Amino acid sequence: MTLHGKYDPDNIFAKMLRGDIPCVKVFEDDVALAFMDIFPQAEGHTLVIPKDVEARNLLEMPKKKLGAYMERVQKVAKAIDKALKPDGIRVMQFNGAPSGQTVYHLHFHIIPVGEGQSMRSHASGEPADTEALKALADRIAAYI
Ligand code: 5GP
């Protein structure tokens, strides 16, 4: 996949938005859906995706919808801060395969980081235990 291309309505995040495949939800409204990353780079790794838009990346996000979406990204980051009390929070977003993007529906990663803690590798390894993800999602959701 390159930086430029056609939006695939069957990408996994689009399927989650349609309810065709499950995810562990943290937050949802008419603008965005936030859910736990199945290959967390650190405990609490959450993804926030925009709804009702065919944007593969940040460059393709309609300007009119960007502000409301970014408010949700911030809302989830603040909830992670309150719930998990990390020392830092990494907010990441990739555009195009060479940058690290693997799923082609716009998303921001919100990754809590502890002092001196190294992050696990990106989008690889063993998937996390669903019950453990649900427990984390509940803790974060309590602050939204
Ligand atoms: P990207 O590489 O596109 O920036 O990030 C895609 C993210 O989606 C990765 O962090 C990866 O772990 C996550 N991911 C891939 N497949 C699934 C899935 O089926 N469910 C969930 N919850 N996350 C996924």
C-alpha cells in the first residue's frame, strides 16, 4: 500500500465500524470509535478511528471533520491519563506503508508509557487476552 490509493471499505476497521467483526470498545459516539489495540505496544494501547468517512490517512481526512475527531483523540488520551496514570503518553499516527501503517482507515494510537519502559513492537506478536483488554477498557471508559 502506498500513501495514495483507493479506500477499501473492507479494511478491518471499517468492518469494526459496521459491527462485522468484534473489538473491545472504550468509547463511541457519532464522530469516533475508540477500542483496544489487539497487539498492544504497552498496556492500555488504544486506537481512535473516525466514523462516516473514507479516509485512509490524515491527509485524506476532510478538514471539516478533523476538529471533532481530534477532540475525541484528546478525550481518550485524557481518560487514559486519569485511569492508568502513566508517566507519558505517546500519540502516533502513520501515513503509508513505509511510515509503518498497516491498516488503511485513519487512526491515532494512544499509548501510555511508564518511565524507562520500552514499547513492544508494532502490530506483531501474540494478540492480547480479550478479558484483560476488557478490564483495561472499563477502567479507561470510567473517565470518559
Ligand atoms: P497501523 O500500523 O496501521 O498504524 O496500526 C494498526 C493497528 O491495528 C496496529 O497497532 C495493530 O496492532 C492493530 N490491529 C491490527 N489488527 C487488529 C484487530 O483485528 N483488532 C484490533 N483491535 N487491533 C488490530
